[in-house]
Amino acid sequence: MIRLLADENFDGRVTAGLLHRRPEIELVRVQEVGLDGVDDPGVLEWAAGDHRIVLTHDRNTMTGYANQRIAAGLPMPGLFVVDDHASVGRCIDDILLIDSITEHAEWADKLEFLPYPTR
């Protein structure tokens, strides 16, 4: 099972759907852990300390900071960049699929863009 942290602006419909469909999923929101208003590097630092993959819609700055952590050799449990124009259901399906068939450690130092392209 993967461990997730949804950043401050992550679509609440996706997090609610994840929790509804899989109540046991290891998911917390930045608001629940006192990270409201914390900048991207701070969110990534907290996620690394708690071994959580970050869910974000931020392709611009969050990906840059994640890549900086990787380049510096700092812990980076993973970053899932979720397209905020994709359907909520598709995003939920892809995250639940990842949770079902992968191990948390597989995502270390990786950035993944979701949802996956359809064939």
C-alpha cells in the first residue's frame, strides 16, 4: 500500500472519492497535518519525513522542487502530478490501481504524471 499526502490545492473531489472507494487508503491532506500555507519545499520535506508520496496538480513549481531534492540526494518518496483537467473518476481509478499493484518504495525519486494515457 502506498502512503499519500494531498497538497493544499489538490482537488477535494479526488481525495473524497479515494477515501470513499478505499477507506483504508493511506491518505492525508496538508490541512489535516498542519501544513496549511507551507511552501512546496516544506511540503516535500514533510512528506519525505513521513514517507508519503505527494499528490499535486502543480506542474510548474512542485515538479521543479521535487527534481531539486532528487538531484541533491535528499529523500523524495515520489510525486504524482495529476492533471486537473482530467475526469475525477479517471484520476481516482489510476491512483487506486497504483495503490493496488505497486509497492510504496517503487516510487522513490520518481515523478509520475496521471492519468495514464488511454490506448
